[in-house]
Amino acid sequence: QVQLVESGGGLVQPGGSLRLSCAASGRTFSIYAMGWYRQAPRSQREWVASISSADTTHYADSLEGRFTISRDNAWNTVYLQMNGLKPEDTAVYYCYKRVIQGTEEVDYWGQGTQVTVSS
């Protein structure tokens, strides 16, 4: 099927930056979108950003313009540039890929990468 592997997480001080990557492999389906969710301790998973097959980007309002999603030309890798990080951005960040299989939209998920923002 589809495999997604996130990387780039780590420990960063408040105000710092990180760039997450999501490498996709496996079968090729028609892409609907790729994006990122995050889940903080004791919280529900929260949608962060997405990029559609038409390269339309969307972001959670709470990010206040600090994050940027992008992709490579072949849709092999999706990136999340995170600037001005705050302690409340601490979470496990999950990449997802939404594809069209037949008449259905199917989501594939990575295993997540931990981002910790702390001084």
C-alpha cells in the first residue's frame, strides 16, 4: 500500500524552528491531499496543515502563520516548516496522505515524530 515515514522532530527552545519531513513510498494512487496532524499529551489529535493535489494549502487558525507546508515535485516528500515554536506546539506530529482508491478516499498515516518545545 502506502508507507509514510516522518523525520525531523526533536527538542527545540521556544522561538526556534524545525522542519519536518514525510517520505512517502509504496503504491501510487491518485492523490487528494497530504498534510499533518499533531497530538499533544492528554489531548485529541488536531489537524495542522494540508496541501491539496492542486497545491492549495490550508492551515489551522491557531498557528497564526508560523508554519508552512510544501512538497517536492513528485509528491514523494511533504515538509512542514515550523517557525516561532511555542511550548504549546509540543506534540507528536503525524503525516497523512489521502488518496483516491476506486470511488473512496483513503487515508494513510505515518508513525509520528516527536516535537518538544522547551527551554
